Amino acid sequence: MDRLEEELTCAICYDIFEEPRVLPCSHTFCRVCLQDLLQPSAEFPSGRCLSCPTCRAVVAVPAAGPKALPLNFALKAVIEKWQEEERARAEAGAGAGAEAGMCRAHPRQPLNIYCLQDRQLVCGQCLTIGKHRGHPIDDLQSAYRKAREASGKLLEELMDKSRSEVFLCSERLQQQKAQCQSTLQSDREAVLQYFKELGDALEHKKEALLSALDELDSRISEKYDPLIEEVEKLKLEEIELKELHSAVQKEESPLLFMEKLDGLQQRLRVLKQQQLPNPEPVEIHPRMETLLQDTWSKTEIGQVHKIHTPKLHLTGKSQCSGKQTGASAVWAALIEPNFIVLFLFLVVSVWHKEISSGAILTPLADLSEFLLRIYQDSCLYLWDTVDNLCY
């Protein structure tokens, strides 16, 4: 196997072939190794050439470089087979220590030198002609002692106060995040609670308004249903009389015809004597549409619960209009300046008579306050009276 390993070794890097490329002179080398040997040349169409390390023949290289040279598939297959066998052999002898191992790149070369750059054991040829050429080296035990010392210093750095600030910063950030999330949760609960209360208030007001409408609907039914039922009976009586009239017209017996006609005329007279209901047209007051537009649309959200549910009424058009007109006329007359002056003049005259007779000695200031109080109470009473007359 050592002989086979030598045949699979590149003559340039002294390592197992990687991407073996065949030169026109039939010698094989690694593609990377050939790349380092390229030289410019004007003698070849590609403008590049190299000298074969084995036979020293100058050969042309394609313009694309060594990667355009033919790949030695047979050699590549042998290398892959050999590597599989080496892996199997290494697994079988996995118990052996690394210090006693041999270099796989260079046959029969012990791994007894530690490469500080690549941090692995290498052989002497790896340092002279292999991939580790020029790398700093050390003895394995010496490198181990230095690593142990560095490990102690690393622990001191980790235990240093400046390093503990990382944990303090982490805790501080976690606390700030938790505080922000707590505040956010509180705000979320406040939003949910506010809109729940607002929704409950709106739902309560909606139910109250709908209940007022339902109550008024019941009163409308109580007002109109008996009248409609009475008129329906009269309508059925009229239809029945029409059918009887058609039957009388078909009667051929003179005696029966006159008897039936007399009965029909009597029933018709009774029907005409029935007085049809003629209720006065009514209006609903206040209208919900007006209430929603004038009150609800101008109310702030937080003041919705303060809106009172109105009591709905059925009021005759002419009656309400007349009452409003009469009440307005009364109120206008009472608050007319001439009336107020006349009223005050009468009161002052009475007061002057009482003063002149010596019966009352009340100061003028008390009289003014008394009259003002009477005037205010009268205004409130008149306003209440107007509301009752209209609604």
C-alpha cells in the first residue's frame, strides 16, 4: 500500500492528487499546483504555457487555465478507492493515539510536530515540502502547557468585573422589556374596559329607545285596532249585502222577491246609520330621527350615559299646533315689557300706599328682592305649563 500511495502522490506538492489534470506530455499533476506554474508566452495561441516538472517539456495551456486540461478519471477513481480503504482501516484502528499515528499525505512519516497555525499534528515533510511549509511549530506538550495557561487567563477575563456588566446589561434590558410589556398590557386592559363600558352604555340606551318605541307601538295598536276591527265588520256587512242583492235579482217569485228586497233594504238602512270612526291624525313626538340627529350626534362619547330616554307621545296635529300657538301667545303676553312694567307699577303703588299709611316699613332692597323672586318663579311655572300643554 505504501508503493500505491507513492504513485498517488503529486510530484509538486507531495500530497495525494486533488483534481488530477493531464498535460499534453501525458504527465499528471494537481490542478492547483499547475496553476502556480503558469507563465505568459507569445509563442502559443492561448498566450500561456508551463514547463512540465517531470520531463521539462514546455506545453501550451488553454486560455481558461489548468481547469480546461483533461481530468485523469482513471487516477481519480483509484484515489477514491484508496481513500475509502484508508478510512476503513482508520476506523478499525481508531483506538491508537494520535501521537503514534503516521502522516497520510507522506508515507512512513510520523506525526510528531504540532502546527500552531493549523492547530494539528504534522510530519517533517509537511513542514518542508507540504501544505504546512513556513508555518510556526512547537512541541505538543509545550503547546499543551501554553494552552492550559491561556485557559486560566481566559477564566480570569470571564470573571472580571467588566465581563459581568454583560449580565447586568442583559438583566436591565429584560426588566425594561418586562416593564414596557406590563404597561402595554395595562393599556390594553384599559382599552378593553373602556369600550366594554361604552358598548354596555350604548346597548342599554339602544334597548331603552327600542323599548320606548315598542311601548308606543302598543299604544298605537290599542288606539287603532278596535277601530279597524269595527270597520272590517262593516265592510263584511257591505259585501254580504251586495251578494244578497245579486241573489234577490235572481228571484222569480214576486212574493219572495218583495220579501227579500224589504229585508235587504232594512239591513242597508242599518248599515248607513252606522257611524264610521274618524280619528284625528296624530304625530309621534319626539321623533327618534330628530333626537338622534340633534342630541346623540352632538354628544361626546363619554357623556352618552347622561342622555335621558324621552317619553314618546301620540299628539293630534291640529291640537298640538293649537296648544303651542295658544301657549306661545300667553307666554309672549306675560313676558311683554309693558305687562311687566304695569305689574311692577301696581305693586309699587300698593307698597307706597302701605308706606304712607305707616302700616309697613320694609326697605326698598327687600321689596326688589321679593319681586325678583316672584318673577323667576312665575317664569318657571309658565315654562312647565307650556311643556304640559304641548306634550
